[in-house]
Amino acid sequence: MKSARTRTRPVPVASRRATPKLIPGTAVDPDDARFDRLVYERVRLGIMSALAVREELTFSELKALFDVSDGNLSAHARKLEVAGYLTCAKSFEERRPRTIYRLTPTGRSALDRYLDHVEAVIKATRRR
């Protein structure tokens, strides 16, 4: 009888990434903890920005606004919801599903931090 072989996974090596570099001529660290990479992606930033202006938007409104597929929008919205940046309320209206998204205070704060970071980068770049 043969013994069962087990595979072992390689032990993760310490991060190979060098010390974070500053943007040339600035004191802005692109890896600063305040720079939220979750918000950075185009569709997620768009969703959060749209919800910062309007109290609530439906799935259909967001889909039309960003011209993305159902699956793409759903995946991005889910990531924001898991992070606590959005709330999602599902209901039915005349037997049709209706999904409404709202920005949470945590989401508003994350968006503000992201915008502050971008403004700092822009200001530092324009000083050159």
C-alpha cells in the first residue's frame, strides 16, 4: 500500500517590495494608509462619487451611469458593501427586483480621505 503524499505550500517570503517611494519632489507617499486603494478603481470611485451627490441610487441608475455589465457593477458594489462603504437594500416593485445603494458615513469618510490625498498630489505637482 502506497502512502499518501501531501503537498506543502511554499512559505510566503517577506514582501519583496522595497521601501515605499515618495512621488518625486513631494512629501506624498502613494502607499500612505489614508490612500484607500479600494476607492481608487474607476467604477468604485464613480459609485461613491455619485452617491456623495445623491442620497440613493438604484442598481439600474448606476449601471446606466457607468455603462458596465450587471456582473461588473455587482462585483464592485459588493466590495464597497463588504468594506462598509455602502448599504444595499433589496426589495420588489411591481414584481421586479429593486436594489438601492446608499453611501455610509464610513464610505463618506473614505471618499473624503481619498479626495484629500488626490488634492495633495495635485498641489504638490503644480508647485513644480
